[in-house]
Amino acid sequence: MTDSDSATFKLAQRLGECLKQRGLLLVTAESCTGGWVGQAVTAVAGSSAWFERGFITYSNVSKSEMLGVRQATLDQYGAVSPQTAQEMALGALTRSRAQIAVSVTGIAGPDGGTVIKPVGMVCFAWAIKAGSMQQQTHFFTGDREAIRRAAVSTALQGLLFLSDSVAIVT
């Protein structure tokens, strides 16, 4: 296990402890990470107590069909946009039994980037059912694996931050 893998595993463990303590279930909606966030959390033994499901929505059609991302959003802003990330997170919550969600959509490369949306641009949204929504866009550097690895770490860190703000469910 590399240092990076170990750090990701430790983040996922901390997240699991936090979610379990608060009685929350997690749902993921992933595009450029291709299920890697889901893989990271399910690497933790006992994650079935706090990980409800994951959506891998690589194509625009799957984003619309599985998560309810509006075609108008995709047409106006594109798949890699804060607006799409937000609709992905909300759609994941709506289509699951989870109370907390993360979405990830970006351009991992090596191709596909533009001047406006370069390789390494990744949009995230974190949402709590009937609660707050946070969104961030990051511009990561490196090759495809480095960008995706950084996106997984960022997704987990954002979930930890958001879940820390939720009161414990009794």
C-alpha cells in the first residue's frame, strides 16, 4: 500500500466513524473518479453500516437518467461545472436512502481539456438531505491517476468536514 493509499484509507476510516456515530448514510455520485470514492469507503470493514450506495455516471445520459441532472444544466454549463455537481449530489440524495452525499465531476485527462476547462479541473458538491450544500472547484496537476487520486482525497475530506457539522442522530 502506498502512502497515498494509506492516507485515503485513513480518511475513509475517519469518515466511517463520524457517519456511524451520527447515524448517517452516505451516497456517492461519481464521474471522473469512476467509483474510486466508493471503493475507498468500501475498503473499510463494516462500511455497510454507513455507505448506502454509489452512482457512477460517466456519461451525460447517465447523469440525467440516474441522478436527474437537467438537460438544460448540461447544455448551458456542461458536465464539468459546479451546477452539474450540485444537481448530481441532490439527485443522489433523492434517489437513495442516504442523508449525506458527495458528487465529483471533472476532466482527468490526458485529453478533453480546454482553455476554460483545463485537464485537472474537478467540481465537487457535498450535500445533506434537507440541509446544507457546499461546492468547490479544484484545479489539480499531474497525470490522470494523480488527478483522480487528489479528487478522491478531496471528496473524502469534504465529507468529513460536512459530517462534523451534523448533530448526532439519536
